[in-house]
Amino acid sequence: MTPNLMMRSGCLICWTTAVVLIAQTTAGRTAGSPGRPRSGVVRIVEEPLFVPSSLKALALHASVIVDATVSAVQPARLVTGSNPAGGDSSWVETDSILTVSSALKSGGVTQGAKLIISQTGGRYGNLQVVTANDEIVEQGQRYILFLEPDTRPNLPTYGALPRFDVVGIWHGRFAVVDGKIRPSPISSLPAYNNATIGSFISEVSVALNP
């Protein structure tokens, strides 16, 4: 079976079906709602358009770098867009609100500010979308995030909070657990696994100010 392809800011997404998933044919659509998912599980594979070769490359590519904690994970929402192969596509995204404890590269973001990141995936009604290697962030979890503005139109607003995408999907997200850095298992920068938060922040600072 050929997977469906779809573009999102910063990545190429493909999905394969399991049970009854995203309807792509007229017969499978809900009347008046092209491409609306029904039920079951969708397993998504995302391909980042940017894969950093070094921490310096990641830091220079990002518009904003923050040390932030997830303060709220919002209910998943349905998004409808264009499929490069033709026709409409629907997918599910989850918005999370984070509170910034410090900005390593501010881009206008300051300590104490809140911001939003969106991730592909989540549960919407009877449909569950699971994204390989990019699990939804957890409320209360601290992260070092390398971000770029999410400028897509017609997204939900949460007051005047700015929206961002994580650079390179999982490559730009580093969890902080017990004071140690935890990159994604498939990060292009695995050498930083288990680094202390202090040493990691110092390296980011050196990358930005050699």
C-alpha cells in the first residue's frame, strides 16, 4: 500500500492506515466534511526537513531557544490541508502551552513568557494518531527547545501567545530529567544524552557566541 503524503511546517509526513482511518475517497467521506477521519489508529512517520549536524548548526538555525516547562496540553484538534499527491488530507494535532524559565536565544521571548508548540498526533474522538519518535510532550516536563515561528494561518489562538514549531521535530527537543539532558533516541546529536543541564546550556551559549 502506498502511504499518503502531506507537508507540515518543517517536515514531510506520511501515514499508513490501521482499522478505519482517514477517508481519502468520496465513498469514505462524511457528507460535507472531505477527508474527515472516522475511527481507529493512524501511525504517522514524520521526516524532518532539517537535520542538524552539530549543536552549533541547530542553535544557529533556531529563531528562539528556551528552557521551558509544559504548563498545559490542550485537547487534540482536527486540521485539514492539501495533499501533494492531490486532494484534501486531514490529520490531528495537539497544542501545548509552555512557560519559559529562561531564553537562551530570545527572538523576543522573555523569562516568564508563555508560548505554544504544535505536534502531529493525539486523540480526536474515536481516532488516535500516533507519531513515531515524536511523542506528545508531557505536562510538567521541562525541555530545552530549539524553535522557529509557526506561521500557518487559521490556527486556534490562545490569547496573544506566539506559536512555534520545534526545529527538526525531535532533533530540536531535549527533555531535562533529574538535571540531565535526554535527546530523542533517534536524535542526530546523541552525544548529549546524559549531559548535565549546565554543560549543555554552556555549549549552546558558546555556539551562539563563539
